[in-house]
Amino acid sequence: MNVSVWLSRVSKMLLISLLAVGFVASQVACRGGGPPENNSNGNTNTNGTNTNNSSGNNNNSSGNNNNSSGNNNNSSGNTNNSTGNNNNTNTNKPPKEASIKDVQDPSSGNYVGDGNGVILKGVIATTTLFQVNDTLSGFFITSPNSPDTYGGVMVVVGKDDMTDLKIGDVLDIEGQASEYFFNTQVSAQASRGGFVTKKGENNAAAIRVVEVANPADVAATPSSKEKPDESKAEPYEGMLIELKNVTVAEEADQFGAWKLEGGVLVEDTFFRYRPKKGDKIASVKGVLQYTFDQYRLLPRSFNDIAGAKPECDTNTPCRTGQKCNEAVGKCEFIVCSADGDCNQGEVCKTDTQRCEKPLQTATVQQLQDPSAQGALGDGDPVELKGVVVVSKLYSVSANLQGFFVTDINNQGKYNGVLVVVGKDWKETVEIGDEIDVKGKKQEYFKGTQVAVNLTQGDTLTKTGNNKKDMIKATAVTAADIPSTPTDTNNPDSSPAEPYEGVLVELKDVVVDDVPNKYGEWTIGGGAVLVDDSLFKHTPAKGDKISVLRGVILYSFDKFRLLPRSADDVKP
């Protein structure tokens, strides 16, 4: 699909960080009508939206423009209002002690008001910290005697102001009340004179969960985007709430957002869960956030969703550089100061305080095939020697570009992979170029890729050889590469998975229909999805194609065939 069409598809995704190349560590928690808070210069982080699923698209690829990872198909909505300027008017009044209700409820007799200083004493953290953008963190709080409504609020701090917070921690907070794109929050960054003080106790038992009987009362869409405060959901903003006996209306998109009947939008800011449409769930808990013109329910762990399983446990390892927080069943990055803080076989990089495995020279198959001897894990540094380029360099996102490579002497299943690099790499590659690659393996939204970050010492080095004449496409049928995975929660179990990144060839196929508005078309009765990320072809319904070639990309929960040029689509 062309860039302009792609941009229209991904206008929602600008808050997704450049996880792929380490520019920003994780998915931004607030993809909504406006970011929860602005950074010091007022700009939110918009660089890095992946389009490509591959690893990005929600799956996948670290960011391909074309589909993938980046488009926030999610309910999430608008792009990040990205100037992010907080139009608060600071009245410079001395901060006053108040309750959370006084911050949230305009009808309160002690209402604090937008832009005014506030002191909250003895409040309780209802969530752990989450990343707001590359300079800010956030969390939610309540009070020991929380009312039925207006009993919770979001707090924003500098990324370095707090590094550890547990649910139930008792806190004193001083900051500024803020209506940031209609999201009520308390800005307590140290850089603005705010502070958060732990009282040295934990009172998780005092956290009240408010049951909302009718899911429609916390529906995602406000009654008015201009006046969302008049919505039924507004009194529950910031609160820990519970919905019982609900039904899944829409399955999770590539970024983990799913819907319940009644219009409730559930997001994966804290915990990723992928139910099936029609699933009955006895109980769903979470904090309610307003962002990007929608109310969003944020479950905090597997404990908040009846029937959910933890992301990790003692028997399910996390990726390199992470350990399992078994209390919430979630993999979390290790902040290290010495090798002893890391997992076995990892070393601490003191400049980044991240744990890594030593650089390993590997084959493409060791990246793609988990059953291969010496298979690498997600996040492992890797060097590929003498791999051969099988596609042109193309734009993956505003900041990333990518191309596919293969091991020329071992072409076939599990022997193709996407390489992504920042656009600060000014060289070009041609199909057939032999190249050495140093980067990190990434499973980005279920798509395997090698992310090359030049600022962290990664490299791309052309050897000067060209082996285009040695490249061979792997023969497949439509049944080998169905677009829809067997299970979107585990696409690696799909028939097409061994061909991800591989140059494949089909013969004697018929076009099902004309391309859709994204330039996608299908063959095999809809079984195989053909994408125009590398080359735009506009067939007519019923066209017969004698030879159809392309590389396979996993993006936006679909395996996609990407022809590279007119030579790949022969009548």
C-alpha cells in the first residue's frame, strides 16, 4: 500500500514506542484523545510507530509502514495530539490539602480545579508504574475510604522520579491538578516541584473495587467528545472498577485492545490478554482511564480477569533481560548494576542498566526455528554473517526502514527474516547483496526480526559480493501460507509460520477480487493475502497469474505475501 494510504491507517498509532530498535522501551499506555501528560517540552513521543506488523503489526515488524505494527487499529483512536501542550492555567495558589474526590468532582465543595496545587495524604496506589512516554511514568491511586464515584485519579511523575511502586503502597503526594485533554490527573514531577513520598506501609487490603452493574455506564465512547465530563463513565475515571458476567464483543487487535458487549474497551497497558469473540467472562476488573477521546478499562494482571493465565511463572521463562514478577504474572525488565542482578548467562550493561546475553553468531534458521539447535531467544544480540538481501530497502515507518535476508546456502523453511534499521543509515542495498548484520533478535508482536540500532553499536556491513543469481524462491501452495493464523495468540503454530520472512512462489493462481483501499488482494478463495508494501499491483477480479512470488510478512495478525516487483507477478 502506498504511504499516504498507510498513514491514514496508522493515524492512531503514534504513541506506540520504537520498541523494535530500542528507541523507546515499551508501548505507551495512553493511546487516547490525548496523552495523559506532556513532557517537559510539551511534545509527546511520536517517533516510532510501526506499521508493519511483522514484528510490529501488532505483530510485528518493527514498524513497517505497511501494515503493521503500528497501526493502531485499536479502538484507540486519534493520533497523539502530539504537540501535547498542556493548556492548564496555573493560578499559582498555594497547594491545599484535599481528597481525590476534590480533584475529580467539580461539584465538591472543596474542588481543587484545573491548574491548582494539591496535597493528597495517605492515598493508596492501585496500580504499578507504567510508561506514559519517554520522559514520564504514571500510576493510579485511591483513598482508604473511597466513595462509589470520583474515588480514583491518575498521577504522573518523571521517569526517574520513581523506579518502584507496589499496589497498596501508601503515599503522600504534592502536585498540580490537571485536565489534560479531559483526562484528570495530578502532575507530581520533581522537575515541577512535585513529589511522591512512600509512607513505608502497604494497605492493599483497603483498596475498594467498585462494581459497575451496567457495562454501558463505562462505555468507551463519551456522550460528547467536546464535553466527555457529561458521560456516564466520567464519575468512574481513575477508579478501580469491576464488571461481572460480561461477553466479549470484539477480539483483541494487534495491540491487545478488545471490546465487551455494552461498548467497553479493554486495553493491555498493564496486562495482555486475548479472549475470543463470544467468550463469557465472570469478572473483569481494572482502572478506568480517559485517553484519546475514549474511556478504557485497564486490567492490572491476570488476577483481574477471571480465567486469565499469567504471562509467566516459574516454568515459563521471560525474554532476555527480564524476570517474572509472579505476583502479577508479568515479565518485567531487570534494572541491573552488576552481572549478579541478571539471569544466568546474561551480563549487565551498566550504561543502560539492562541485562543482555553476549553477542552470538547465528544462522537465520536459529532466529526463526525454535526447535533448531542453538536457537536464539527474544532480545538476544546476534550476528548474521554473509546473509543475502532478497528484497529492496523500504520504509517501515517514519523512523525505520527494512529489508529481508536469507542464508543463501540453506534457503527454504525458517530461512528468511526481516532486518530493520533507523533511517539514519544512509546506505542502500540491492537484491543479492551479501551483508553482515549485528543487532538483536526481536519477537515484535509475534513477528521475528533483527533490529539494528546504530546508536548502540549495531552494524550493517556489505561485503561487496552480489549473489542475486543464487536466490531461489521456495515453492508453496495456498494451503501452505494461509493468511489467517490458526490462533492469533500463538501464530507460531500456523502452517505459514515456517515461511515467515521467506521468498516463496505459487503457480497458476486466480485473483479473488480487486484490491481493497489498502492495496490488499487475495487468491485461493481468500486464503492468501497479497500486500503492496514492496510493490503495487492492481489486478482485476478473475485475473490469472502463472507465477506469483513474494516474501512472507506477519503483520496485523495476518501472514501477508509481499511481491517485490513486476517480475514477481507474471500473467
